[in-house]
Amino acid sequence: MLNRDSGPTVQVVKNGVVETRKVVTGMRSGGKVEIVDGLSDGELVVLRSGTLLRDGDAVRAVVAGETSLNEAK
């Protein structure tokens, strides 16, 4: 999650393309933040990225725990 002047956002992968979304946050605890609006069940959220990942960039999602980055190449 990114905290911008316009409010909190997350990056999602939709059809292999990065999209930045505004979200509404709820409770916070232990480094975790509840997202109460702005995402749907099953959407792929970017957890780690370089500083240059922007809207419209083509990416290949790697689901945490399912494969390593080396296997995804």
C-alpha cells in the first residue's frame, strides 16, 4: 500500500497489466492494514515492486508461496 497525497492506493495486476487503485483502509495491527473498499476478492495485489512500476506496465504475476521468481521466468 502506498500513502499518497490523494490517499492510500494499491497496485493490482489485471490481465497482465499494472493498475493503481485508490482504497479505503480500516483497522491496522502488527504491520497489517485492512482494506475495506477498492478491491474485490481474488484480485492480485502487488506486494513487492521496484520504484519504477507504473500503471500500464506489462507484468507476469507470481503468486506468493506457489512458485519462486526463478521458476516464473
